[in-house]
Amino acid sequence: MNVCIVGTGYVGLVSAACFAEMGNKVVCVDINPQVVEKLKQGEVHIYEPGLEELVKRNYAEGRLIFTTNLEEGLAESLFVFICVGTPPKKDGSADLSYVYQVARDIGKLMQDYKIVVDKSTVPVGTADKVKSLILEEQKKRGVSIEFDVVSNPEFLKEGDAVNDFMKPDRVIVGTDNVRTAELLKTLYAPFARSREKLIIMSVRSAEMTKYAANCMLATKISFINEIANICERVGADVGDVRLGIGSDHRIGYHFIYPGVGYGGSCFPKDVKALISTALEYGYDPLLLQAVDRVNDLQKEVLPLKIINYFEPQGGVKDRVLALWGLAFKPNTDDMREAPALVLIERLTALGMKIKAFDPVARDKARDVLKDNSLVEIVDEQYDALEQADALAVVTEWNQFRNPDFDKLKKSLKAPIVFDGRNLYSPRFMGEMGFAYFSIGRRM
Ligand code: UGA
């Protein structure tokens, strides 16, 4: 089948490469000529395990084409996927200007029947707006060309995106048109092999499903973080509590790891956007507001522990903190809404110096933090420890899980570890002679 993908970010590029891998001809359109040029050279501008290999192979075999020209993308394609960004605006609502621009351009350029697919995360009602913008542009041209607008939200996780696309838990298709549904079923057949994996529903339900899924997951995280904070105060261990509740299959073990709060380009933005939509429709979403607030406060927990620890010893000013982990989670170089940024901001505001290491996000972090003279980003994990007063771990990269504890102890000025991801056993750390602080557990 012929597919056009507009936008080559995480969602667009992964979808394009995976569709191409199944034999479809995919034209990727991006307005950024540098990105398009790089992709033609086989250089993928985002870090995503397995993606570069897929892109290179399918490009070499002619199933993946990169262009800045939407007309070229539309020419042979039956499906046009809108995969452009929907960044948050200051008030928390999603900025849909890129989506709307693509819709207008499709209306201006389309020559024959198209299935326009909203894959970007967009608020309920966006598909209707996309439809009206395309009609508006057709009217200006004095043409009437048939098309359908479908909602097909993406559920991929950064760092595991290719796998998520190839083996999805479900594929959601929002459409009222039976023929369109059948065509999407055919396109997705290689991925959603079992029929139940492809769920057809109304356009608005599909749009809502995406937000409901992310908000549910964010709620789980804020819930366990709140439980962790209570555990700490009452002398319970959130690790044990997690196992205890997770064994009830209605709750489950997944996605209830306490930590430094959720980050990334999705949860913070999507929770805020659903709050904004609810308010717009006259509903006060109390639970979602609490989820968001708990998460903001959770990002303060680790810096506060550090500040409180050093308080009786003259404070954090001029002290050095070694920091392991900058990306918002492992296996990505994404720094968007990373809890590390809040920690760095709070501590450097008090004059603390930060020596940070991240296996992959160093360059992105250097760029984000270039104006903060108190931050140094080093290229070696153990170099971050030299002359540091303590270590804080913020991202659970595998290489931090079992470090050389003797080297760690020797390199730090004093053996103090603040663990924002509960990677180490409190008992083991105590036996090793560390002062050890984690989330929702006592030494
Ligand atoms: C998330 C969803 O998991 C995907 O299903 C969804 O498709 C995607 O958003 C999206 O809307 O595009 P992602 O943002 O890549 O994916 O990252 P997650 O792996 O979900 O992690 C999000 C944040 O939650 C991270 O900061 C992570 O550290 C944190 N987290 C996750 C916890 O603190 N505890 C957990 O138990 C799980």
C-alpha cells in the first residue's frame, strides 16, 4: 500500500520505517530540509534503538522516501498520516497549529481520494476540525474531492518504540466509515495479527482513548509516589508495598515504580491537555489535577533530601553533586520535562555544583543546560564522582544498577548516595558504609 507520513519525529519516523518494513511504499514529508537530508544519508536525528537500521535498509531498498515536498508525498498515497508535534502551550492546552497547517496543505494539494489519519496526540474534536480545514481549502480551489479523517493514536514508548509498533498491545482506529476501517485493518494486518488487537470505535472515542491511557498511567505513577512519601513517614518500605499490592492481579506490578516523578514529552503534556479540555467543556477534573500536582511535587523530593542532608553542615553552596542520569528515562536522549532538570535548577540556585553523566543524553543536556555555569557534563560515568560530596541517581540506566561500589566509595569525598530510582538495597548500602537515601524506603 502507498502511505504518506507527515512529520519525522518519534511517531512519524517509527511508523514510516515499520510500515516500509512490511513492504509498503512510504513517503516521509518533513518541512525541515536538514532533517530530510540527514535521513537520506541514513542519519537518524533521534536516538531510538533499532530505528536507524530499519530506516537505512528500507531507504536502500526504495520503500522509504524522504522529501520536503508534500505534493510528492500525496501523489500516490492512499493514506496520509499526520504525525507532527503538538507541543504544550503556556495554559497547558495542546498547540495544534502544525496539525492544522498540514490539514490545510492537504486540502490545497490533494488530487484524489485520501484517508487522512491523525496519529499525533490531539484533543477530542481535532479530527472534525481537520476535516473542516480540508473542506475549506477545497472550497477555495473550487473542487470537491472525497476524503475521510480517521483517528489512529500511537501508543509507542520512547526507547522501545520499534518493538511497540511491531507488536502493539492494540491498534485503535476511530472512524464511522466501514470501508475506511477495512482499509486500515489491511494496513495494520501484519502488526495486529490477532483481530481483537485492532479496535474500531468512533473518532472521538479514539481521540479520548489516547488521553485516557496516558492519564491512567500517569495516575499510577503519582499514586505510587504518594504512597512512597507516606511509607517513608510511617516507616514502611514502598518496595515491599509495591510487591504486596501488585500481586493482586487487578492492580498488577507494572508501572507502579516510585521515583522522581514522570517526565518526557507525553505524560506531563497529555495530563495538562486533558485537564484543559475538561475545563473547556465545563468539568472540573479533580483527580487529574491532583495527578499533575503530585508529580510536580515529586520532582522536588530528591533535591529536598539533598538540601536537608547538607543543611546542618553549612548547606549545599559550593559543594559538588555527582549526578548519574539526565534523560527523563533510560534508553532515550530525550530531555523534555526531565526530572533531572528540576533537581539541577533547585540545587544550582543554592550554589551547588553539578557534575553529571548520562550514557546517551549528554549532548542534548549540554545544549539545554549551556547557560548554567555550575553544571559540568562529563563523558565518563566515574569521572562525575571525583571531588564530589555525594552522588544522586536520577535515571535508571542499566549501567547504574550494579556499579563498582568500592570505586564509588573511594571516588566520592564522603560515601553518600541519593537514589531517585530505588536501584540499590538499603541494607547492602548500609553494610557498605554508605549514607543512603531513596524514595519511600528507610536505610
Ligand atoms: C508514554 C506511554 O508509556 C506510551 O504508551 C505513550 O504512547 C507515550 O507516552 C506517548 O504518548 O507518546 P514515554 O513518554 O515514552 O511513553 O515513557 P514511559 O516509559 O511511559 O515513561 C514516562 C515517565 O514515567 C518516565 O519519566 C518514567 O521514568 C516514569 N515512570 C514510568 C515512573 O516514574 N514509574 C513507573 O513505574 C513507570
